[in-house]
Amino acid sequence: MIKKLIRSILGKGKKGAASGSTEPDVLGPKQHGIDPALVSPNAVRVTQTLQEAGFKAFIVGGAVRDLLLSVKPKDFDVATNATPEQVKQLFRRAFIIGRRFQIVHVMFGQELIEVTTFRGASADNSPKDEHGRVLRDNTFGEQHEDAVRRDFTINAMYYDPATQTVLDYHGGIADIRAKKLRIIGEPEARYREDPVRMLRVVRFAAKLKFTIDPASSAPIRVMAPLIDNVPAARVFDEMLKLLMSGHALACLQQLRKEGLHHGLLPLLDVVLEQPLGEKFVTLALANTDARVKQGKPVSPGFLFASLLWHQVLEKWRAYQAAGEYPIPALHLAADDVLDAQTEKLALQRKIASDMRDIWAMQPRFERRVGKAPYKLLEHLRLRAGYDFLMLRCESGELDAELGEWWSAFISGNGAEREELIARKPVDSAAGPAPKKRKRRGGRSRSKDAAQGEQDNDTGSEAAPAPAPAKAAPEKAAPATPENPDAGSGEAPKRRRRRSSSGGSGGADSAPTDGND
């Protein structure tokens, strides 16, 4: 170790580090400038325990990169020459996970330290798919082999908290100082081994504001279709990291620049080319980035609901133009969009459910009479739906008066709410409010439900919206997603009287944080 340090100080070994030699550059505290106070005590404990047991152990990967940039890492990974079974025996709460490559999760309360065994050179007989993607590779090796297996030079450095030294095998320090992102090895081969690396290079470039080395960037546009061969769950995890990095807008712009967006969020380009859609998506991503930087939680459901809203809006209009009633049309549109995205991103059921709730609440915000607003206050996802409504108003999709009314209603007391309901809403070219009609017999309940006018108190998320009259259609303005109550006018007397309830799940109070 002392000899390596002397060689580093004297400037020797630089050639070896740049070419991926078995002899790394060794940097002391004065050279790398890492603040020990930024290092997790639990990560130090893991490395210390492994070293006391006779093993090598280093903090590695993105944590070292962030420490060198004077940023406190969110996660800490440890690399060691101990096998997963040996690591597990040294810690009380340790769990071996993984199929493609086994790792150990060591738990300290809520903090998780990920421990990996040094990976060896990729074996030629490792299982691969027809495109060259490695399916399983539990080959262990030496530390310099592990450095070669890492994706980018800035992620291939090792920090020893005990000696406060950094081992740099591939010139990562120089690339950090040059703000350059460079893949280790031959880029095309590395992307073929794991196509997710193409998404990672985009995320790191946007997050760190680094430029991508031309040799590392060149194959991406041609090899982008290989991402279709990656399991949807892995793509979703990487997309979630990308969108919740605090630099979501920059990441999406980088995805478009590198030609990676087509298979991930279909029609996103179409949305971003439309002024209204571009403004809405930009506002949603800026809102997400601000919350991440403020340390506030971000709901994946809200985020994806925002990104895909204009696809839902387009299909919603199309179904209504084909004669479907507004509320059923909205549900059909949501089904179409979610079905298309599930194949690409493996959206979890909870996230898809949150997206449906947020979308289905939007027509209900336009019902500002009777008990409907009070019912909506009880909705479990009220705050998320309200935040979504405000984005629509801010982008110009809806009249700002609607958002102002709901802001006052949510924050107001009982008397103020009654006054708001008594006040006639500002009409945005919707015509007079539909008159209540007497209930007539002879109509089946199933037909009423199909028209979207049933909304009981057992959890229905959509507000009743009057369907356009079938008689004399030329006298009725068509309903739109922006004003689902339009188009009723004077309906035939056989029309059933609208229910005054808004319908919602029976939550006692609304969440206090809008994006949760």
C-alpha cells in the first residue's frame, strides 16, 4: 500500500490506471479531498467488520463518486473479496438476494448497505440471450477484475475508510475533474451485455451535468432497440430512478437527444411537440424536481399520471366523439393507455391504481353544486387530484378560476364553503347548468350505470356526468374532458334525474401532502 502511494505521489502508475491495469492509482486524503463526515457510519462499520475478519472491503461505486463531488450519498455499496455466504455469517441482519449476480443486503435499522463480492472476468460460457445480454454471471474474482466489470470510470473507484485512500483503476478521478462520462471497455460490447447501461449513461449525464464521451455515445442510437429485450421490471426501476433523480426534465431531454425515448414512453414526442402538452409535462417535471430537491416525497403514480395525461386526454375525446358517454369514455381511455404502458414499463398495480384515481377525479372537480364538493373532500387521493388539477389550470388546459375555487374551498371553513357553493361558478362557455329531471320508471339500472350516472358511496371514483341527449342532438353542445357537464341543455323528460352525491371512498380526512 505504501509503495502504491509513493508511486502515485511521484506521478507513476498513471498510464496503468488509464488503461485498466492491475495496479491502480492510490490517492491520499489531500489528493481526493473526501470529507469523512459524509460517510455513513454503518458503511464504515461494514468495511471494518469485514477487514477485522481478514477480508478486503471498500466503499465503492456511486457513493465514492458523490463523495469526490462533495455530495452526501443517498446509498452506500461495499465491495469485498468475501463470498456472499461469508458476508452473511458476519452480520445478524444480512440477506442474500439476486439471480443474475448474488449480493448481500445488510440492514441497520432503516439503512441498507449493499455488499457485493468482487466480480471476475465475464466467462464466455455465461448464459446469454440471442442478443448477447448476460442472463446470469456469479463469477467471483480479484479487485482489478471487479473494476473492469463496472460500467463507467467514475463508478470504478474504491474508498477505504480505515486508511482514507482511494484506489482508481481507470482514470475516474481525471474524468470527474473533466466532467466527462466514459464507459469502461468497448462501448458496443458493454451495451450489448446490459442494455440498461444506455439508460444509466443518460441519467448520470443529466444528473451530474457531465458530457458523454463521444465514443460512449455513438452506439446508443443504433443499439437502443436492445432495451426491448430487458425485463420490463428492470426498465421500470431504471426509469423511476431517472424520473425521481431531481433532474427529470433534463433526463427526458437527454433521452430524446440520444434516441432512447421511443420504446419507453410511446407518443411522448407527440405530446412534447404540442404547446399545451409540452407546458403541462414541463410543469409536472419541474414540480417533481423541486420536491426531490426539498427532500419531500414524490408519488410515482402522480408522476406517471402527469406524463401520460395527454395521451388519456386524446383518447378520451376520441371515445366521446364516437358516441361514448363522458365518464365511461374516460375509463376506456385510461385502460388503453395503461395497457400499452404496462407492456413497456411493468407498472405496478398500486401505481396504476393511483393513476386511475387521479385521472378519474378530474371531472368531479367541475361539479361544484350540492353535496358533490363535500364528497370529494373525503376522497383518499384528494390532495394528489387537486395538485393535478392545479397543473392543468397552470398549463392553460382549464380556466384558472376552477383551481382558485377549489383552493378556497379546501382551505375554507364551513361558512366559507357554503358561500362558495352558493356562488354561481364562472361559466367558461359551457352554457346553463343542466336542470334536474324527475325520475321516471321503465329504465334499467344497468343502462344508467353504462351512462356514467351511478356514483354511490362505496368507492366509485368518477363524478356523475350527464350524457348528451339522444333526441335532437343538434341542440346540445357536445361534452368535453374540460367540461364533462356540458351538453345536457334541455334533455328529454325520460332522462333520469342526476344524483347529487359525488361518491368517494369513505376516508375521514384528506392527505396533507399533495404528491404523496
